[in-house]
Amino acid sequence: MSRDGLRRGNVCGAGRTLLGWLNVLAVAGGLISAGSMLANGGEEPAEPATGTPVKSGTPEPAASAPAGGASEAAVDAQRVALMNGRNASRISLKPDLSAKPGVLAAAPSTAATESPIGRAIRTIKECQAKFQTVSDYTCLFYKRERVNRRMTPQFVMAMKERTRPKSIYFKFEGPYRGREAIYVEGRNQGRILAHDVGITKFLAGTMELEPTSSRAMEENRHPIYEAGIGALIETIVRRWVSELSPEESVVMFDPDMMIGDRNCLMIESIHPERKPHFFFHKVRLYIDTEHNLPIRFEAYDWPKHKDAEPELIEEYSYTNLKLNVGLGEADFDAANRQYSFGRF
């Protein structure tokens, strides 16, 4: 691709117009995980959307609760439908156990005396070890985030990631079908290469953007280099190790959740009381039991009042996941003839 095809984001007014969608590139990795392409508009409901799990069977009752009285509680999770862009139905997973302290009877596990917190941390560290064997992957990536008190629309992107050097490619499936972006750690002066579609692409061509610049981070929760499953795992390991405690946390498990056709173990961690060192009120992590990797993440804020539901802050899903497919340099090169970078 000729150098004439590349333009800095601050060169022309068209660049400013284009940047509104680039906030999706700062996808969340940690709690993320994989940025956001926002469309201004009314606030969306805070319930999980695409990539939400389907419940089958009875949840595994194991929990860690704040100090106080101990009591048994049965967990009845309702079905949640996976939206794939054609099926828009969704049902919230209930109940919220933050209002139900008490120690649930422990189900059989690898260690009969293992605490729920210990099991959660062990499980995510096993995911961390498994991801060390992953050199690259492809998937269909879904995301929504709440930014400036507004929920973004749900974005769907074909995603490629290579772990070393960290390299990410996105192609939009909807909305704004055809937009593309590439980020490769240590290359392109650390910038994102991106292009829009239609007249904006004609005017601006391929742009270079600093991942943490005010334009790239506009209406965005996370920079693009925090995108992906590996970054998600690393963030959860750090936060669960530092945040979870029997006095301040509730942890539960459900081994019978489905993301599409993938069986998952759901781990839910809750901080009933807001504290300065807690990032979220509630987190739900869905771990593919075959891949032993997380393929969905949800994070919720504390309820605004006693009778309110927790408010969704961010959600990320990785569907149709294929590991170690042999991605090469061409997959992260804007000159790839299968891509549409450049002005025409």
C-alpha cells in the first residue's frame, strides 16, 4: 500500500467524523475487555444482549458469603437466549444473589474443602495457563459498553488475534459493515490503522490513530491493546486475587450454561456493598468447558436504589472461537488484498 494511502487522524475534518466509530476499537481485555463504536442515542436497557447464555439444568450451589448468619439458598436460573444478529430474544439470568448471603451447600469438587473463592481463582488461573498454549485465534466478537451513562449499540465484528506480538484485526459485520482496523504491538509507531466506509473512506483513506488519544478513546472504556481473551483473563486474575474475600464477596457456580452450542461453567462474583477498591458490583464469567477459556464476560454496577436491578456496565462475547489457526503477517497487514484499506 502506498504511503499516500495513510493519513493521520488530525489531517482533515473527515478524520474527525470517522473517529466516532473507532471507540469500539478500544475493546476491553480486562473487565473490560476488547472498546466501543458508539452511536449517540437513547439509553439502552442494561440487560445482557448477544452472547448471553442459555441455562439448562440446576445450578451448582456453591457460594462464599459475607460474615453473618449462614443459610441454604436454592439457585433458580432462567433461560437466556444467545442473540446471533437474527434472533433478538433475551432473558436475564436471575436471581441476583447479592441480596442472599448465606453459605450454600457445596457440590462435589476436586477438593472437598476448597472454598468457592479458592475454586474461582484456581479456575481462572487454569484458563491463564491454557491461554499460554494459544498462538492465535479467530472469532465473532460481540460487545456493548456503558459510557457517559449511555449504553452503546451492540457491535458485531469478525476478529483475529495473534498473541506474540499482540496483533488484532477487526472487520465490522454490523452496524457499519465493512469498517476495518488493525493494531500490531511495536509496529506502525504503535498506532491503529483504520478506515471507514462510503464517502468518509474516500475523503480520509486509511488513518493512523494513537490508541489512547482523546479521539480514539472518545466514548470508550478501554484501548484496543486491552482487547481479546488473553487480556480479559489477566485482568480477572488480578482483580479476583486482590478483591475476593469471604467477608465482602459472594461467589457461585453454574456448570450448565450454554453460549450458542458451547457448554460453559458460569462463575458469578458479587460485592454486596460498594467499596472504593471494588470495580464492579457483580461479574459473570462464562468459561467454555472444552477450550477451558472464557468466551463471555458481563459486569454490573451497584443498584441505584433498593428495588433497582444492577445496571450493565460492559459485556463481551467471543463466539465461533477457533484456536491456533496459523495466522500470519498478512492477516495484520493493511496491504492484504483481501482487506479494503486505502482510499479506493
